[in-house]
Amino acid sequence: MDDATNVEMIVHTEWWLMWCDFPNLNWARLRVYADGSSDVFDMDGRLIKFATAQEARDHLSEDEYSELSHLDNDDEGDLLMPLAEIKPPIGESEVELLPMMYVKFKES
């Protein structure tokens, strides 16, 4: 599956953060396709394909990622910023996303 061919087939996108790296933001993107398959793109530029979304979620969980939408007030303390301020990277392609997939915490 390549990006250009599957754009119309994406039915769901999730953003995940590596919790063991807080307060740095180490992102992973999970996409689910209409046929039930999925892929994960991470800060290393890897695009890993899975037969199911659950396999992709299991992979991310094993790598110490948590889904952004599941983070709570306890995580906010570790992140050293309000959850409302955390926004996933935006880009048209993996090439555009890659430089934004890891954000090093800067103390003020």
C-alpha cells in the first residue's frame, strides 16, 4: 500500500504519544483502511503495515505509546503542559510529517 493509492480508503486516523519519553512528544500515527488493514508511521520514518487495527494498537502499546485521546490529567503533569495545547503534526505526506514526529521539550 502506498500513500497516493490509499488516500480515499483511509477511514480512521489516530495519533499516539510515547509516554516514557514525556515531556518530549514522540508521535506515531495509526491509519485504518476500509478493508480493516492499518499502518503505523513513527518518528524513525518507518511505515509498518498490519492486517488489523488491533494488531497496530497492540504494537504501539508494546512500544510504550498511548493514544492521544486517552491521555488524562495525570499525563498532563508528566507532559508539563495542558493537554489542550498538544496538537498532532500536520502534513500532506510522511516526508512533510517526519521532521514534526519528535518534539523536544524546551524549558522556559
